[in-house]
Amino acid sequence: MSQRNLTIALFVSLAVNLFAIGAVVGGLVIGTRMAEGRESAMRPGPPPFFQAAESLSPERQDAYRQTIRGEAGQVRRKLTEAGRVRREAWSNLGDEPFDPAAVRRDLARAQAIEAEARSAVEGRVVDFAGELSLQERQAFAEALARPPSRDGRRSRGPRDERRTGPPEEPTPAP
């Protein structure tokens, strides 16, 4: 091989190696950023039921959180069971012979377990709301019904301040 061909091969090799290193580093940086974004999308903030506590007075917040936590153990067990059933259903996709009806049945069972867990928590919330005054219940209902904002947190309505009690009375129009 001539000196000229060796020099050209060296530069081509250097260019290919730099390209490969840049692709790997770029992939790592983009992958890290995407993983961070996905994690924040999965857990945007406090669960909506806990976020709604901000609309209550401090004393009511404590009582409400205790009410919700009373269901936590049972709900956690049900959601764990639902996850197990769902994973088993997905793993059954690869079985031979393939039984789509069994997979659908298992997925429906997982959904039913999750619905049962959610129903228990929602029932507790409704029971708690029955103990509130009309104004407290209205503020609480507004907080629960408020959709999450783009950043994953519940929007606070027209004002971006925390409420510590029932909503203020509207100002009469002149």
C-alpha cells in the first residue's frame, strides 16, 4: 500500500470513528432526556385525590388524608394483584396454542380488580364529602373535577394561588 492510500484510509477511519462516537454520545443524551420526560409524565405530582386536599382547611386536610390512607393498604394489594394478572395475560400472548379469549378474559379481570380498588377510594371520598359544609364541599368538588394542566399538576383555575379554605363569595356586580 502506498503512503497516499494509507493516509486516505487513516482519515476515513478517523471520520468513521468520530461519527460513531458522536452517534453513541448523542443517543445517550437523547435517551437520558427522554427517560426523564417519561418518568415525569408517569408521576406528574401528587395523586388527584391528595391534590384536592389543598382546597380544604388544614384540619379538614388532615382528616381527609387519614380517610384516604385508610384505603391505601387494600388498594395497593388490589393494584398489585391487577398488575400480576395483566402481566400474566400479556405473557400468554406467546403461548401455543394461542387463546385470545383467555388473554382478553384475564385483561378484563385485571381491569375489574383496578375498578374495584378505585371504587373503594372514591366511595371513601364521597363519604368524607358528606361531612363537609356546603361551601367546603363545593370547593372540594371543584378541586376534584379540575383537569390536570399540561405540566401534570392540577390547574388552580383562574388564580394560581393555593386555597386554604372554602371559595370566596363572588363580588356583586355594580
